Amino acid sequence: MIIYIPTAGYRPYQQMEEAYTNAKNYLFSKTSEFELREYRCKIFPIHSNRNACIGHSLEGFDGWKPDTTIWIDADTVIPVHALYNLLKPDMMGLKIVAGIYRLKKEPFHYLAFDRWKKDIELDQWIYQPSIIPQTGLFQVDMVGMGCVRVDVDVLKILEAPYFKYPMPSRLERAEENEGLEFLIRHHVYTNTEEAYFWRCVRDKGFEIWVDAGVRCKHMTEIAIDDDFYYRWMYGGIV
């Protein structure tokens, strides 16, 4: 097993490092079954970083090849049970399992999405936020890469490039100041590098599972989590 921490030109948050160490210690207190290696990739920008990590998964490290990958972003603070939950025996029959965390800007919804409608001209899907249960497993069509396990069996049947930025679609709302038509007219690529990756994964027939019990914090100057969201929604940010 290998854990990827894409740094892409910046250092991980201290809170991330502390939470990650605690999660590793918790995992090893529960099981000694896994050989764990870690790789911190510094390539910039982020889509190239993630592509390089998949390349290492397929080609190996000096003769050693992982059978599963875990991705923890440098701005994602995982709960202490996160690694164990992604790897515990009843999860290992699933090739993809993720935790969840909130978007770092309004409306701060969870980064878990279902397919909504397809832009035929651009050949890409438009997504809407998933309904998140309080507990248990649920399926989505796209999830953030900040806390996720993906078995190498999945990566082997994908084609490079695995991550890339899509063009904006006329079926979605443009939040950029320049406006949607401007972005399309000048071929400005926006959105997220994960969308293309998960679209390819789903098109190959793989299921994307999320553990609602693995709720992470997303770091900016402060942690974006459920407490932050409820203060923003109901009482103002304090």
C-alpha cells in the first residue's frame, strides 16, 4: 500500500500532519497486515502531480509495486479512524472508498457528486451535490481526492492523462468574473482535475463508495468542517 500526499509546490498544514500521524498510529494499533509506504510528490501543477503518482503506481518504486493507493491532500485533516476505515476488512472488497469533506468556498457543500446531465458537445458530465447520509456507505459519481483509497487494479485500465481540467459547459453556471461565454470563447479550462478522472473510472464500470463516517476538515486559514458550516448557515461565522 502507498499513501500519496501531493504537495504541488506548497507545504502541508500542521493540522494535516498531526492528524495524518495519529491516523497511521491508530491503523497500526489495529492491524499489522499492511506494508505502508509514503510518497510526497512535489510536481506542479496538481493535475500533473496526480498523473505522476499514478505513473508510480503502475511502474513501481525500484521493483516494489503497491496493490492499493491512498490519497491524502496536504490541506485535508483526516479523523483518527480514517485510514483504518478505508482499509478494514469489510471495506477491502470495494475497490474505491473515500471520506468526505466540504468545499472551501460558499456554499461549503460536501465534495461528493452525482451525475446530473451531459454536455454532448463537450462530451462531459455536469454534476450536482450528493445527498449525504449521517452514517454508512453510499455511492457517488465523483468525490474529492483529499481522502480516498483506489486499488491499483482500477488505475491499470485507465489511459493517460488520468487527470486534466475540463472546459466550462454552457449547461452549468460560471462563477468566474469573466463570465461563462468568455471562458468558452477563449478556451479557458476551469473546474476540477478530479472530474475527468472520476468520469473515466465510472465509464469503466467501477463503483465509487463513500464512508459517511469519515468526515474530514478542509483547511484554509481556518478549518472548513461541519461546525463551520452550521455557524455559517444559522448563526454567522464566529
